[in-house]
Amino acid sequence: MKVEARIFYLVAVFAVIMSAIYWVMTALYATDQKAEPVGIVALLLTGGLAFLAGSYLQFVSRRIEPRPEDREDAEISDGSGELGFFSPGSYWPIGLAASAALGGLALAFFHIWLLVLAIVALLFTVGGLVFEYHTGPSHD
């Protein structure tokens, strides 16, 4: 995870540098000689969020054993093996996307009743996705 942490740190530094450049350029080329504050704040917050993600990944990378991606002496075969179980034919992600789109539509038009309906649909589809392969407690 050290590689990912470095990438996020680079994005954070880039966003902060671009924020300073954006500040100077909008102050120089604006008609009223005022810097545009929304873009500056957005770039600074982007840098802060990238720094937050990078520091979390660096924190986690210290507490786990190095992955093949983090070792200089790793071979391609070191990363082989099972990565997890991925459902081959689940329809729940379609319902999840539809309920999230319904929530976005409700927020765009600010219909509270539709937002409540979207949240209920979102909770239902998340529950269906999580418990899709749940068989219940085993009675041994």
C-alpha cells in the first residue's frame, strides 16, 4: 500500500500547487483584480482529501506485511492465488445503481418524498447484496 500512499501524496501536492497557481492567475487576469475563491477552496480541499487518503494508506501499510506490489524482490507469481469471491451473476448491483440514481434525482429536484423512497430502496438493495449468499446459522 506504500505505492498507493505515494500516489495520493503526489495528487495532494499537485492540488495544493495548482491552488496557488490558480490563486495568482485569477487575481492577475480577473477584471476586478480579485482571486476567485471557490476554485481555490476546491483545490485545497482536494489536496486535503488526497492527503487524508494517503496518510491512511501509509498508516495501514505499516501494520500489514508487505504485499508483492510493495516489495522490490517480488516475482509475478507471488501475487497469484485466490483474491476473493466475486458473484458471477448478481442482479443486486443493478438495483443498487438504480436506487442511487433515484436518490440523485431526488436531490436534484429536491423532492423529499422521493428521497425517502430512494433511501429505503438503497437500504433494501444493499441488504440484498450483502446477504445474497447468506444461508443462515448452521445447526450442528
